[in-house]
Amino acid sequence: MAALTACISAALPNFAAASSDVQAQQSALALLNGQSCAQHYSDDASSVAQATASPPVTTSPAPVSTPGLPGVSPGMSNGTYTLNRTPPPAPGTTPGVSPPPIPTPTPGATPTTEPIFLLRGGETPPPIPPAGQATPVPTPEPTGVPTLSPGYVAVISDKWSGNRARGQPSDAIGNVHIYYADEEIVGERAHFDGVRTITITGNPFLVNHEHNSVLTADVITFDTVSQTAKLENGKGASDEGVQRGLVHFSASDMHTDPDGVAHGINPYVTTCENPRGGYHITGKSMEVYPGDKIVIDKAVLWLGAAAVFYLPILIIPLRSVENQRGRAHWFPEIGYNSYEGAWIKVQIPFGKDQYYYGYYVVNYFTKLGLGLGYVGFYAAHNGRRSASINIYTINGTGGQGRQYNAAIAEQENFTPHLRSNFQFSYQSNYGPLISIPPNESLTEAIVHQTAQTSQNYSFSHSSVGGQSSSDSFTFTDTRQFNENLNQTVTYNLSDSNASFGGFTSFSNQSEFDYLLQYTTSGADYQMEWDKIYSQEATGINKIPEFNVRPTNFFEHFVIPLSAELTVGEYSNPSGQGFPRALATWRGDANLVAGPIEAKVLGSDFQGTVTVDQYAYGTGDLKAAIEQDLSLTTPIGKHVVNTLTYNEANYNGPALVPFQYLDQQPTQNTKNAQDMLRLFNDDVYAFAVGWSTNFNGLAQPLSYQLTARPSPRSVVMLAGSFIPGPGQGFTTTNLQLSTPFGRDASLQFVTNINWRPSLGLGEFFSDKIVYYTRTIGNCYQLMVLYNESQQAVNVGLNLLAFPSQTAVFNIGQPQQVIPTTFNF
């Protein structure tokens, strides 16, 4: 009923109270002819609704004011109306529209909870497109979205029959649509018992308003008062939460709540289009929460006719999970590799609400044994505390005994201005073929922050076995005095020790840093005092340093200019440097001209020049000038040439007076590079580049070819050529991705040694082969062979929840083979 109200309010102006129901029926006609409450998905010609005259009756002298649809004429929400579409015109004639006859007045309104029956032609909505596939036919957007108020029900059909009196049974026939709450029931015939129950037959189904979840049944029984639906032999499908395909589910006894939650017994769930040829899950009971999850009690996983796994409770998500690390895989994964043997991996989810949830990890390897883990997430109801725990243990390789990995994180908000963050990690298992000492790290930070101030206290510790360790404590105070002036005070105390091969070393140091910044419309000013206290320290002391950076430096000059002036007193830390413990003043004037951009004979030119002039209290002077130039020239539509030139000139003593400040190369440098690119859309892209340092030595020539021989295949070659006697082509990297049979693909990576006679290996070396095949639109088989690691990995996962796919972008060199299946 509220759906009709929304449509009427969008299509018609507000009417004054009418003396009869003529305007009410005319409003209903305008509603059905102008804007439909049931959005249809075909290109059929619109039919014109026509009202039929009702038997003459006597109006009530004083109609009773009853609740009805808001914003419509009186009488529209009470009583039953029969609206029939105009018969189609005879072949060869022009259809005409005649005005509807004036109906006689209808009885006065009385309170009612019955649904309103309206007649409308059309077709049923299309099936749900599987996830990962484009919708074959775009769905037209309605001009308005009708909304039903709680408790209202609207029924639309092609025809209506039965007794019109209140409390008497009636039938809606042909393309029946029942709208209520967030759901819609569609069928060929609906029988209303006159009290509260509607029985829908003729291939009925129940679909949500987003049209991404549908339930079908032999018969659907709908209670108009409680707004619940019971489905006989109910089945359902949804594309929510899956990356490809659909989630199919069914139950012998299924019913839905007003909010769309479905309940059933003896459920059956799968993501395979051919359930007999793939896996399925059965259980004792099932709840389907649209847009959230499917919960199955006492779930059993079947592979074909074999029961392979049992879970007391199984949760299948119907939503995307951004935090993949905190997401359970929901289904067992099986595979094989040469180091761990055959394995099965299971993640068992748990949790009662969003404040406590996670999953248990149970892995079994034929060569390593049992691996157990726990991943849990906790949050306080008041939002003050949250924590996560991740623990895993397994037997180590090579008889190393039991190994453990752990990660713990906790955040606490003591007050709106005070919070802390704690993190701890321990790792002793690094995977196959990796044997290094355990690594441990711990950090704790306490932050107090207001609108103008903040204080940060942090401590960190890290260690690698018994070989090395380090500790650090840092305090930082920041104050914003006004919009132009702020300061930061930092104090750090740290120590470290290491022991290798019988030699032990230890060092500690402290550092105090004071930074004052003042900003105006014309320049930024900065003063910094930075002092290091240690006998083994490296770095530079600023005692103090002043910096000025104008923001408008000759802003109307012919080329862009920027400048910066830095002056201060500096010293090498005590006990280091030459001369020992040097302390003197130093100044740096920096000027940047550019970037200059210009058009030169159809080419794009860009240039930048940077100049630094240094002066020291020791009497030393040094300078540096750097030039960066580029010229990009398009040649036709498929060729682009880019020429770049860099030159740096230095003057003055390169390595003095400070050991850790203003170090310069002892020689001037210059370099030129040229890159020629040929391309044709995404069919091919070839690039060849060469360079010179102007020193009489030949430099390597690099090349890269990326081609797409077919829409589904890609080839990439990349390597270099060194000119000169005894030189030539170096190792070339080859990457290939191509279809390999039906629903299968092959990806191949190798290095090509052009001269295997020199002992550089086989002609094709370090081969990696990745084969993937889709089986029955249900499983994804993955086989990975790595020659250099002597490893073979075999994985099988559900196509609806793929673990890993190869990534390859044409023109961008990168590995096409996944380094892991994300198991």
C-alpha cells in the first residue's frame, strides 16, 4: 500500500478531499499508466489500465477516518479495486485510448488490514547474474523508488477474480507481485483466504529489493499480518560474498522473517553449478542473513558421495571482507609440495558478535605433522579497548623441533585525550628451507593529545636470537602556540649490542632535538638544536641551525625560481671525525631554477638547474651545480623518443671539513640516455634504450618487448646487450601467459642464456611453470613448479573463493606467476 502512495506522490499533485471515489480511481489509473510500482525488465509495449464500473451502492453519510496510504485521495487505501488493462488492438489497426468510464461511488472506508490488489501486466525479473560476470542485459533505472511503510502489503497482477466483499477469498492471476518490507514474492497465481494468508503457486520465488538473493519453492505461503513466508522445498541463490558464480542453498522446510532472514532444516549448500560433480555441505539447520552470512549447524562437507569433514558450526560470508588477514577461508584447502608433502588446511571460525570473533587454524602436513593456530579479535563494548592475538605452532624443518609464531596487538583509549598502543611479535618459523634465529620485537607507545599539544612516550625492543639486541626510548612534545608558531622537543635514549664469532660490541647514545618553526605569508623560518651524546656516535650536531625559505621568490620572473638559505654552527660528535671534535659555522645558499617547460619544434622540453654554494668557518668554500634536461618527441602515432641529459659539476674540497655533512664526489659526472618506444594500442609495445657516461666506455643497451598475440595471451621479453669483443646478449627474461585447453591457462617464466657454452647454465634456466584449470565451474586446480627451488606446489580451491590469480599488465614488467597461493 505504501508503494502505491510513493508512486502517486511522485506522479500526481496533491488532491483536495473528493466527494466521491471517482478521483481515487482516476489517481490509480494515472499511477499504473504513468509509473509502475513493479519495475519490469522487458521492452514490451506498455498497456493502458482501464477501470471497470462497480455495482451501484449508497455512500455512507459520514465516512470513518481510517489509517491509509499517506498523501493519496480518501478511499484509496481501503477496499478492493479491480483494474483491467485495455485489450490489445486488432492487427493492422492503430491502438486508441478511450477515457475510462466514471465508476459509481464506493462504500465508505472502514478499518482493514487486507492487502490492496492491483492489476498490471509484465514479466518476472531476470535471474541473478553470477558474481564475476557482466549482466547480459542492463536493468533500467526506475524514475522513483517506492517504499512500503512497516505493515503494508501491495499485490499487483494481470487479472483478479473472486468475491469482492471483505473477509471473502479472492485470487490474483498472472504475473503476481507481492511487495512487503524489504522483499518481493513473484508467482503465477496467488490465493487470498480473505483473512491473512496468501498462497502463491506457479514457479513462485522470493527476491530482495537489491535482486542479488532469491529463494524459490514449489509453494510459498505468505502471512500478511506477521509478514513471514513459508517455502515448501525451498531453494535459494545469492551472488553476495562470492567472487565468481553463486551460492546455492536449499532446505526441506524453509521460512522467512519480515526482515528477510531465512530459516530451514536439513540444508544443502554449494557454489558449484553441478552439485553432483562437486562438493556440497549438509547440516541440521540453517539461517540465511541477506547481505551478511549463512550459518549452518552441524555441517558436513561432502566431496561427491564421500563425507570428508565435520564442523559443529559453519559460517559462510555473504559480504566482502577487506581484512583478508583476519578472514577465515571457510572451507578446507588441500595441496602438495615437495618440502611439506601433502597437506590439508582448515580454518574453523568462532565468535558470537562483532566484539569477539576469530578462527582456529588446523593444518596437517605429511612431512611436518600437525600445525595449530589461533586468531582472535576482541573489542570492548564501550570502545575503549581492542586487541588481536595470532599464534601458530608447527614442527620445524631439519629436526629443529617445535617452532612458534606469535603476534599480539592491543590499543586502549584511557580518556578522550590519552591512549596507548602495544604490539609484540615473535617468529621462529620462516617457512621451508629458511633457518635463521628467532626474531622478537616489542613496542609500546602512550600518547596524550589535545587541540594544541601532544606528548608521545614510546619504547621499542628487538632481538635476533642471542646474537644481537637493541632498545630505544623516545619522548616527543609538540606544541602549537598559534597558527604561525609551533615547536617540537624530542629526546631519545638507545643502546645496542651484538655478538658474532666470539666478538662482542656494545654502544649507547642519547640525542636531544629542539625544532622551532615560524610561518608567514612571505617565508618559512626554522631553528633547530640537535645534539648527540655518545663516544661511538655518527652524524652531525646542529648547535644551532637556522633556515629561511621564501615562499614568493621573484614570483614574476621569466622562469620559476625558489631559494633556501641555511646557516648554523655544526660539530662532529665527540671522539669521531677528522679533525677531531670539529666545531665551526657553515652556510648553504640553495637556488633552483625551473622546471622550465617549452615546445621546441614539436617536442616537449623540460629543464631544471640546481645551484648550492657552501661556506665554512675554516675558510673552505665549495659549490655544486646540477642540470637535468629532457626532450620528448612524438614521431607519428606509434613512436615516441625521449632524450634525457644530466650533468653535475663540483668545486672545492670534496670530503672536508665535516665527516658526515656536505660530502661530494671527487669527480664531475654527466650522463645522457635515449629511450625509443614503439607501440600499437595494447597489441604490442617495444622499448629500446641506451646511455653514455661520456667516458669512452660502451654502455649496455636495454630492450623490452610486450605483445598480446591473442586477446587471452601475453608475451614479454626483457634483457640487455653489451657491445664489445666477448660481450653480447646477457640473460633475457621470458614470461608467457596463454590459454592451455578448455577452461585452463598456462604461465611460463624462464631466463634465456644465449651462450650456455660459457658455463652460465642451460639455454632455458630457472624455469617456473604455473598451470590453472577450472573443473566443472566449481573447482580451481593450481599447479606450480619452480626449478630453482626444486619445489612442486599443488592446490585446489573453490572457484567462488579463489585464493590467488596471476597479475599481468601489458607494458608494465612484473612477474606473471604468483609467488604463493596465499595458503
